[in-house]
Amino acid sequence: MIEQLKIDFEKLIKNSNFSKKNVEIKRKSFHNFIEKGFPNRREENWKFSDLNQIISKNIKNLSFYNDLSKPNKIDQSIFIDGLEHNKLVFVNGRIEKIEFDYEEKNKIEILDDLVLEKSNDDNNSLLSLNNAFVSKYFKLIVKKNYSLQKPLVIYNITNKDLVSKSINLKVDIFLEENSSLKLVDFSDDKSNTNFINVNYSFDLQKYSILKNYKIDNNSNNNIKYYFNYISQEINSVSEIFLLSSGSEFIKNEINCNLRGKYSSAFVNGIFILNKKKHHEIKTNINHLVENTKSYQLIKGVLEDTSKAVYQGKIFVDSKAQRTNGYQLSKAILLNDNTEFNAKPELEIYADDVKCSHGSASGSLNEDSIFYLMSRGLNYNEAKKLLINGFLLDVVEKITDSEIKNLIKNIMSLKQ
Amino acid sequence: MREKEIDKLKDYKYGFTTDIENVRAPKGLNKEVIEYISKAKKEPNWMLDWRMKAFERLKILKEPNWQKPKYPKIDYQDIYYYSAPKSASEKPKSIDELDPKLLDTYKKLGIPLQEQQRLNGIAVDAVFDSVSVATTFKDKLNEVGVIFCPISEAIQKHPELVKKYLGSVIPLTDHYFATLNSAVFTDGSFVYIPPGVRCPMELSTYFRINASQTGQFERTLIIADKGSYVSYLEGCTAPMRDENQLHAANVELVALDNAEIKYSTVQNWYPGDENGKGGIYNFVTKRGLCKGINSKISWTQVETGSAITWKYPSCVLQGDNSIGEFYSIAITNNYQKADTGTKMIHLGKNTRSKIISKGISAGFSDMTYRGLVDISSKAKNSRNYTQCDSLLMGNKCGAHTVPYIKNKNPESNIAHEATTSKISEEQLHYCQQRGLNPEEAVGLIVNGFCKEVLQQLPMEFAVEAQKLVGISLEGSVG
């Protein structure tokens, strides 16, 4: 694989006109990746999901060079119906459409000619890989005091042409003081066995609000890694919702840093898995100053031989007095061969804090099923009702009613 | 000078040393030392072979380094692996023949071996540095067929039992410190409870490290045969020294059908002074195997000492319907560090486990609860309940919780809860209003916080533990 990597990397440098500075940073990142390789279970972070093994098992002849010179057709039918929204469309890793029809033009800025920053975490080899192979890196800036009228949907689409490729995307979002953004990540894959590596960075200035909904619902056998870095200033709020269901393997990593007083972070997630899917959510919430708050709720329903992993960590710095941290993970195992692994972790250095976590997993409550069946439902209906109720709890946490309804429709949940 | 000594002793009352002539093996870890130990213990050949196998294995093993408290590299060649009071080399037949200095030492520790016989009906095995010096109540135990003796004696007298069970729970190849122990272990207790016998008294071992530059590597093996019951207590102390001393013990428990073992520890090794100098590295491997159906193993620990505590008393629940329990209080003050917890491995059907862990950190200390609950796909209808609470005093200390929860069985239930908090102003105010001074108030609240675990201890130990909790936190309220 190393040979292939080297060839592909040189090809990328040759065929693109990166600035000198960028080439230098790319080379550094590239060497870091070569040295470390794909993470394996010997790394604590990847203990429950050995990516190296997963990739070598699922993808044959992974190639890293992606020819982005020709435009791809956009299949209009995948656009979300019944929701007015702005669009950013990536097809097979190439940007195909930027459309902000509902917004004031001078309030939003999109930069794509940027100097890469050195990856802030050299231990994460996937960020190095992303840095080395990303071709265009975007930055969206929302100006001071502006709230987007309509949500922005980033479509990440792959079509049949894409096979055994590594796709790397990098998007930065900068919310200036008192601005707000609703962002939906929507992926739709018709491709086979690719490795998709997305690196998001969110910078929330004072009083800004970010709502990010990540929807991965359509079955496909791609391997995905989403890294989300969030930095929050005074009084900012971030809300993240994950619907983790479609891909063969997906790991969502959220690294949230509460740097300003009274900032708060919410992470809610749902796993709905079947077949041999293997999904993971890993969160790292760092409370760095006083009076910050975080809340995490993760629920999963597992079927067949699927496996879900939740690794959640709350870190409280010694300066971060009066922190409030909460974390709960629950899973229902429907089959003999399903597996739920959790590692809810607390690392606390301040004394005036309220932190708690809980985790539970088990089967459906037979008494509840009996109750519903005695009222005329058949076994499957009763089961479905209970599962829906279990998951609805998380969906109800979504604060935007329009998107809440959209997600309910996608999950075919009705009240 | 003398006053200084006395001042020092106030903080850690077990910090004295005893001037007793020692016989030591040469310093360092090598084949000759292991042969020396084996010879000194008059061991049969199979035992020496076993040690050598462990030593060979040790050469290719690496010291683990994933733990939270880091420590400076240990020079394994700079430790005495065997140290025995000279007077014990000719083994005394009864306690009356013991070196009076040794008896004095144990008196100071609050375990007068002679009076013990008459007073509270606890059989004691006392381990001083590397040898077991006295075991009380032998006759009475013999009557019901209970074997309670130093393990070196068991190797000679009951080789069939030792051969069968030694290393059956913690294999030779387990991990670095367990393997090190297998190669160089010196003494420890051996307990065998015959079928259907309920051990008539509490069994107890008292460990003491006396000599300097010595590591203590004891090995305890407890076997509860079908339908038997035993409660076992362990206590430990060491003198105050500026150097760090290593304590790497192995404890193996085997419970057969319908048997129950209750293992309680009050660990009070020297924790180092208030600047974090000296103290014991307590790297212990404790594991119990619920081998038979309906068996039960319960660990209770009160950890207040040691510079670094790094241990996970675990239960392997192999037999159907077996039960594992873990109750723990860990207190760290000054610069102490602890990384402790448990592992509950569910293999059999209908197995149950319960984990109650209370951590208290004060001063500049650091405390980690690390636990594993693993329910395998065959462990149908198993249950686990985990609760781990931490209490922080001041913002220079840390409290961490790292549970690993693995569930592969849909018919099983796992519940985990954890909280971290501090003593609230209201609670303190309430107590002070009723006439308690701040330290007493904190003591009362902390004892309430720990109550669930303290209740699990046998009565005599509970009183001691309660006092210990108070002493460990002295000076942490300001």
C-alpha cells in the first residue's frame, strides 16, 4: 500500500497547482501518515474498531488519487424535498454546486484558496492523510450578527463511478459574533467500498449558535470517518445530532472545546444498525473555563450481527469550576450476535462540578411487550412501538422543529 | 533528630522500622537469585521449574505503560528479592519461640499474635518481608480440616493441591508483574477449605515490608471446595523510607460449586511523605475464579496507602449462576496516585455482578476508577450493576472514571452509573451548626459516602477502616 500511496501522492502534487507553502505542509502530513499508517486497535482511541483491519478486509486496492478535472452530474432527486435550503454539493469529492439563494450575499463568504494549517493533532494519522490528499479546502464565514434564513445542507454524494477510492474533504466553518447557522450533513452513496475521510472544523465566536445535523441513513458499504473539531467562545451554543445508520462502517469523532464562559455543547446520537454494520461515536468534551455545560445522549438499536461503540469523554480542567456535564448511553440488543461497547469516561480536576454518566444495555422489556400485546398489537408492532419510543426520546432533543420533522420522516417515526 | 523522628511518626504510625538481623539473597534478578529463593524455601524441583518458566517468559514481556499514574523506571536489578529475619531461618515450632523483637513489631501494629489466640478468634498468618513468621490457631482449624499455612509450607506438604491450582487463575504468562511474581514470589498464605465446611473463624494475613530496598512478592492461593465458605482478611503496612519500594503480589481465588469466598483488604502501605517522596508501589494482581455453579466471590477493599496503587481485583464468572461482587473505597491524599477498579468477566449463564466503587481524592492526588464489564455471547441472562462515585476535595486533585462496558448478549442487562461531586456547603453548614468542627463534619460526611462499602467489611476491620478513612484525610480540609 505504501508504494501506491507514494505514486498517488506525487501524481496529486504534479496534477494540481498547490502553492509552495501548501506542498510543504502536505509533504509533512504525508510523511506522518506513512509513518503511522491507518490506526489499529493498539491505539486506545481505536480499541473497539480496528480501522486498519476493517479497511484491508473491505477494500481491495485502495487508491488515493482522485481525478477531479471532470465535472460530475448531480442527481437532482436526492435533494431534500419540502425544505427550503441552501446547498453545497460534493459529488465523488468534487465540489459541484454552491448555492445560497436565500441569503444576503455580503453576509456570507466562501474561501477556497487557503493555506493549509499544520494538523493540530499529529497523533491522528487520519487527519494527516486528509491534509496530504485534500485537493480544495473550503472555509465558510458567517458575518457578525447574521443568522442564515434557511438551513444549509452539505450533500456528500458518491455515485457508481467511484470504486475503492479514498476521498478526503476538509471544511472550516467560522461563525462570527452573534451569528447562527443550521447545518445539515446529508450523505447519499451509490458507490462501493470507498474510504471517505471528512475533516470539519467549527469556530464559534461570542454568542454564536451552531446546529449541526448529520444524517447517514442510506445503506451502502463505504467506510467513513468524520472528524469534527469545535471551538467555542463566550455564550456560544453548539448542538450536534447524529443519525448513524447507513454506512458499513462510520466513526464520528467530536472534539469540542469550551473555551468561553457560559458556553454549552449538546451531542445527541442514534444508532440504527443491522447486518454486519459497525458504527462508532467518540466524543471528547473539554471544559476549559468555568460555568460551562455539556449534555450527551446516545441511543442505539442493534440487529443481526451489528456492533456499536460509544466512547465519550468529559474532561474538566482545574480552572473549570461550576461545570455541568452529563452523559447517557443506552442500547437495545435484538439479536444474539450484536454487540454494544461503551467507554464513558470522566477526567476531572476541579472540585465544584456536577458530572455524571450512565450507560445501560440489554434487551427489550418483555413485560412491556406483553402489555402492548394484551391490548391487541402483534409482536412485531409492539416491538416497533417500543423501539420508536426509545429512539424518539433523542429526536425530541432537536431544537429546530422543521429539521426535527424532517428527521422523523426519514426515520419513519410518527407520534 | 529524635523529635523529628517522632514528628514524622505522627503522620503514619506504622512508619517505624524494626532492627532485626536479616538474611538476604544477593541483589538483582537472575537465575541464581531464583535458585537461591527456591533453595531457601526447600522447594521441590517442579516448583523451581515453574519459577524458571516464568523467568524465561519475563524476558520477552514488556512492562505495561497504559496506566494513568506514571512512575520513574524501576531498576529490577537494584532490588533484594528475598529478605528474611535471621531468627526465622530455624523455624520456630510455636509462637513462644519467636524472636521477641518480631512479636513487639506486631504488637506495635496492633496484632499481638499471642493474645490473639485467646481474644477475638481470628486466625492470623503474619508475613514479615519475605517469610511467613507465625500462623495462629492452627490446631482449631485442623480439627475441621481447614488448611491455613504459609504457601512455602503448602508446597512441601500439599503439593497436589498447589500443583493443581497455582497459576490456574493467573497464568504464568499473564502480564509483566504477575509473571515477575511467579518467578520470585517468596511467601504468602495458602488456604484450603474442604467440601461442605464453613470456616469457623475469619482468616487473616498481615503483611509487612521491613528491610530497605526490598520488594515484597507474596502469593496467596485460596481454594474453597464444594459448598464451603471462608472469609479472609488482609492488611499491610511498611516503614517510612525515602525510596520507593515495589510490592507486586498475586492473589488467586478459586471457588468450586456452591462455595463462597469473601476477601477483604485494608491496604495501608506507606504512602510517601506530604511532598510525594518515597512510598510503596502497590502493583498487585488479584483474580478470583468462580469455577463451579452457584459460587460467589466478593472483594472488598479499603485503599488508603501506597504512593501508587495499581490493581484490579477481578472475577471470572465461569460457573452458571455464579456471583461476583466488588466493593471499594480508595482514598488518595497529598501526591498519592491510584488507578484501581475491577474486571467482571461473565462467561456462564445467569451470572450476576455488582460493583460499588467510592473514590475520594484530596491534596494533589490523582484517582482513577478503571473497570471492565464483559458479557460474552454465551452468558445468557446475566446482569451487572455498576456504581462509581467520586468525591473531590480542592481543585488540585483529579478524579477520573474509565469504565469499559462490553455487551455481546441481548438477554443480559448492564447498568452503569457514575457521579462526581464535592462536599456541599449546605452539608458542612448543617453539621457545623450542630456543633461539629469542620474536620469532624467532613469525616462524618465521608463516612456516610463510604458506608455502603464499609458495611461489607467484617466488624473488627470495619472499625479500623473507618478510623483509617479519618486519618487519611486529616489536613485536607482548609
